[in-house]
Amino acid sequence: MGQLWVTATKRCDKAVRIREKYMASKAEKIVAGLGGIENIEEVEGCITRLRTEVVDPSKVDEAALKAAGAHGVVKMGTAIQVVIGTDADPIAADIEDMM
């Protein structure tokens, strides 16, 4: 039983590392779609959306955001909502770490 537990723990740790790498990669792609880190003034995760405030909304690339996994993009002036699903909070945290 001890060896089985060790094997299961290693698999779980590996899955966590893979997920963290995936999330960081997704966050980087979303930052690029929002016009780069210098274009983002504020970011907040809200259940299934990233709520952001950008400097220049013309730099936001909806196609790039959708290619990064966004299900939709809502623009209201400098307020941009990126619909990404339940990963919104961890991705927001990753983006905040980049800022």
C-alpha cells in the first residue's frame, strides 16, 4: 500500500505541475491578446470571466483571445471582459504576478 500511495502522489504532483504550466501559458497568451502587460491597468477574476481595464482598447485582439481559449470577449470602452470559464481566478492571479 505504501508504494501505491507514493506512485499516486507522484502522479498527482506531475498533474499539478502540468496544469500550472498550462495556466501560465494561457495567461501569457491572454496578456498578448489584451495588447501586452503595459496595456493592462487592472485585472480581476470573476467566476468565469476576466474583468480587465486596459489603456488602449484598440490594442485588444479578439481573435488572439479566442485562440487562447476565450469563449467570448465583451468590450465596453476600456473595460474588457474575457469569458474563459472556471479558470478565470487562477489566470487572473497569474496575470497579476506578471504586472
